[in-house]
Amino acid sequence: MSGNAEFRMADSAIVSIAHVDAPQVVTSDEIDKMLAPMYERVGGQPGLLERLAGIRERRWWPEGYLYTDAAAAAGARAIDASGISADRIGLLIDTSVCRDRLEPSSAVTVHNTLDLPSWCLNFDLSNACLGFVNALQVAGNMVDSGQIDYALIVDGEGSRALQQNTIERLNNSDATAIDMLSEFASLTLGSGGAAAVVGRHSENPGSHRIVGGIARADTSHHDLCVGTMEKMRTDSKVLLDAGLDVSEIAWGDADEFGWYDADSFIFHQVSQVHTSLLCERLGIDPDKVPLTFPFLGNVGPASIPITLSREVDSLTAGDKVMLLGIGSGINASAMELAW
């Protein structure tokens, strides 16, 4: 019984995809040095970020650089790559988890920065690490229905403030080894921006059709990963197991849809453990899964579009590309692209 969880698109496509990298590289060795007081106090061992998660480094934006700055910078690149004028964009969706404020939306700042027209509907869409994939579906439906000609989806994420707060908190004399485990996932996050222009495949030669997808949820796990801009608490082991279970349910019709023979699988980038177990559970060839987490970390909802953007030169027309993501809550989605 699939209900609204399965969808198929008629003529929507990704016209362009772009990303921006944060400039400051922060290695896991540097994070370990920052955490030296805590390791000494509780007897912890440095190196877990690289040995367990497989993350060698992540990136930070400069102090004062806003998440909307990253989203707008990526959006400008995507518009430029699409070859269309900004006044043809009828929808802007900002899918960022990271926010400069609660109100107004991040989308209004990006809309203003990019000088988009007054008739361009704009709003935020938040769904943990699945926001960008969800926005592709929303934008594709609006293109297919004829409501808009083009949509711009943007995302800007940053881990600097959260990680600095986490390190300061863990170095406090009252922090315990249990606190370290609870906040470990915060140290795997990264920074970056991504954007895509969505339009009609029939009107944009060389565009990449959004074929369709599927989604499943188990929201009984909504309390396993809870975050603010100051702190993120995660039951990493239970979240991993539950996420794999929901992904397996979502992947249940993969054989029927012909997804096993995809040419590339663009995973939401979490860690080496997550990637290996997901490949094993879903029966996916790990050689078809490009990796960005070792040098970017987990960039939240920007992770899938950043990885896809980095893979553009490796893809050829006609390739079947699968986007697979898990969002805390828990939701899991798979989306097929015909490159």
C-alpha cells in the first residue's frame, strides 16, 4: 500500500546543479586537539572521527558568514549554469536546516540577494537531511502542473558555531564520556551550499529528467536526533539501525522499478559505517557510490546535491542516477533521475 509515498513525474527535470565549498578546512586531528582536555579527564581516545566515521576533515565558513550567504552563492551559480534569466523563476525553496533566525524565512533573504522577481513564490521547506530531495518533488509537481516554468532550490549549511559550542561544552569539567557519545554526531557535520534549477525537460535540451521516487516514514523515532543551533543530541547507534530499517522498507520495490541497475547512487553522506551498512542492507554495489563525507563531513540536506554536483563530469546522458537519503525523524526517500 503505497498511497502518496510513490510518485512519478511527467516532464520535470534538473536543468542545472551547483555547489559552493566553505573555505576553511578543519581536520579531525585538529578537532581531537581541541578536545584534549576532555580526553584527558574521561580517558577518551582521539581518532574516533576518522577511524569510526571515516571523516578526515570538514569545512567551516568564516566568522560572520551567514547560511543565507551560502545558499544565495550556490543559487547564483545554478542560475548562471542554467542559462535562463532570473525573471523566469517562479518558485524559490530554501531547504536549509541551519538558520540565521527564526523569522522571517531564509528564502526571503535569498530572494532579495538574487534579485528574483516579485512574482516568484518563496518559502522554506525543512525536513532534516531530506529537505532538498523533498523540494525537488514539490518543484517538479509545480512544473508538471503548469504553475511555474522554473524553480530554484537552494541550501546553505554551516557547522562552525555548533562544533565550537560542542567542543567548549565537552571540555567543561562536568562533561562526561556519556556526553561525548551523545554529541559525537555534531562533530561529523560540515559546511557548504548547493542549488538546483528545475524546469521542463522538453524545453531544456540536456536537462536531467526527474523520473519519480518513493518515501517511507517511521516517526516513532522522532526523538533519536534532536538539534538546535547550539546543541545536537543523538543516539547514534539506535538512529543508524532505525534509519537502515526504514530505508529497507522504502527500497522494497526497487527491483520492480529497475533501480538495482542504476549507474550511480548518490547517498546522503553521513559516515563510512552508514554507507557500508546501507550498501549491504539494500544490495547496492559500493563502487557505484561516490563519497564526499571523508573530506566534507555530513553537510545535512546540502549533502546529496553537493555530491551530485561534484559527479556531473562523471555522468553521461542516459545514466540512471538514484538519490537516496535518510532524515532524522525518521524519513527515508529514493528518487530516480534519468541523466
